[in-house]
Amino acid sequence: MNTPKFEYFDVTADIGVKVWGLNINEVFENTAIAVTSLMLDPLKIGKNIVKELIIEGNDLSSLLVNWITELLIIRDSEGILFSCFEVNVSDNGKSLNAKNYGDYIMGNDLEMDIKAITYSLFKLEKLDGQYYLQFVLDI
């Protein structure tokens, strides 16, 4: 796995995230790691649980929002955070298959409570041969 490429930026009362990837699958993987990293250091999360997900969206942007939303729902409903992701986005950008590796987070205090991913300042584009994504998380 390559080192994820992401950074955070200040947004009033929320947190902005910028993510890069050589391809769309890598952008989705790096986005999930960026979101997880705000809650708990991924190195502190085991890989004892493997969960496969199929996510759908109307387009690439809604697919990404649905993907992160599903990961947050799993955190809230099952108490699981993932630290490693293998994502395969369909050619039409309307669905993905993902294999997620993680563990239960009971007993770990989360560094930040992320409520949701938003479309605020949302941007997904291809620049200079790589993908760039920007979005805001509601905290």
C-alpha cells in the first residue's frame, strides 16, 4: 500500500480534507484513511475483521459521499473502524466493491467525532494526471 496522500484545512466549526490519488480507487482508499485518521490512528486499529461492501451512487461524487457515510454508519452501529481499504470503483463511477480491514474500537477514545461528510466545498477533478478531491466533514 502506498503512503496515503491527504491533508486537512480549516473550516469554521468543521474540518476540510484534501485528498490525492493516481487513480480513482486510490482516491477512495486515501479518503477513507484520511477520515479514519481523524478519529483514531490507523496503526492502532487491528485487521481482525474483514468486511466487504458494495456501494452505489448516482455519479462519482455521490458514490464517494455514500462510501464515507457507510463507513461512519458501521462505526456507529457496529463499533468497527477500518484501517486498510481495497476499493474497486466501476468504470461508470456509479458503484464500488470494497474489502475493508479493521477491528472493534470499544475501549478506544476517539480523537474526533465525525458526524458526516458534506458536499460543502466539494470538488473532485483530475489534475496533472492524478485525481484531486476536496470536501468538508461535519464534526
